[in-house]
Amino acid sequence: MSRPSLFRRLFAPLFWIASDLAALGRELRRPETWMLIGMLLIFGLLLGLGLYYGLRVDFTLKLRQLASFSCRDVGDWQTVGIFYGSIVFALAAFLAFGEFANYVDNRRRGIVSRGHSPARAALLLGLLALVVGAGLVWFLAQFCG
């Protein structure tokens, strides 16, 4: 077995980075990667908007006068609804990502499932997360309107 050249030994990290960038390029050509990035962007946008409006109606920030703009107060039952809605949104989003990963794995292995389709489950859970997240953002925006 021959020893690697001095050039190869000195610049080994560059070859490692180049091979990783080539693998990234191959991965970005796949449609599943772009679907996952789209899911992350949509759910991230909903989380960001929810956090934005949620902080504007936060009582503690208004009490300490840390918020420059405040909205109407949220009652106890509305707070409970927002709390449980947030839990449903988070669970549905995590399950949607899991079912999507299951679908991609089954597709790579060539497994065709008949009774329980991971693609259909990922779509339905993603839609549930989207509806619940958009509903929470709309609900919070009503207090600042």
C-alpha cells in the first residue's frame, strides 16, 4: 500500500470539504429535500408569527413595561386555548416530519405500503399543523387588530 503524497496529506481537509459539498449538491437535486425545506420554512414562519403576536399580548412584558406596543388582554380561557393549540401544533408538526421521513425511507427501499400510507399521513398531519398554526396566528392577531 502506497503512502499518500505530501500534497494530499497537507490539504486533506480541503478534499474532505469538497466531497461533502459534492454530497450536498447531490442531495439538493432530490425533490424530497426541497419538500422538507419547504415544510421547515412554512412551520418556521407560523412559529415566528405566533411568537411575534404572543409576545405582544404577554402580560408580563406589559407589566414590566418592556413592550413598546401592547394589545388587548387575553382571558384565562383564551390562554388555555392558545396553550393547548400550541401543543397540538407542535405534535402534528413533529409527526408530519416523522411520517415524511418514513415515506422517504420506504421509497428508497422500494417498499410499497398498502394499508397505511406514510405519504398520506404526512400530508394530513402537515395540513392539521398548518390549520392549527394559522388559526392560532389569526386568533392572536385579533387581539392586536
